Amino acid sequence: MSKMQFKLNGAGVRELMQSGEMVSVLESYADEIAARAGGGYNVHIGPTRANVSVVAETEEAAQDNYENNTLLKAVR
């Protein structure tokens, strides 16, 4: 077997993780999760790099998530 070497291009990864395309991909996944979780859950997009989160915005959604792990179950 040959030994394959892999060198990560740090500048390329940084550029990818800050790109609008990556944000749109992550946002589409987060939108699907929020839709599966039901009402009261919204998507928040990070300001400086590609990161998104789904959070319970209403008290009812927060209670539902606490009792049923709704967000965890919505991530398939």
C-alpha cells in the first residue's frame, strides 16, 4: 500500500467557510430542521462566518423542546 499524504489548504478552507455559498447551504439545512420542529423555532445566521443555529423563539417552543427534545429529534 502506498502512503498518501494530504495537506489542507488553510486559506482555501477559510475562504470556503466565509463564503455566501456555504451560508446558503447551511441555512437550507437549518430551515428544514426548523420546519420539522414546528412553529416557534427560527434560524439564526452567524455574522462573520458560515454558521447557523435553530433556536426556540417562543416560550411554548422552548417548553416543547425541553420536554420532548424536539430540536434533537428534528436533526435526522
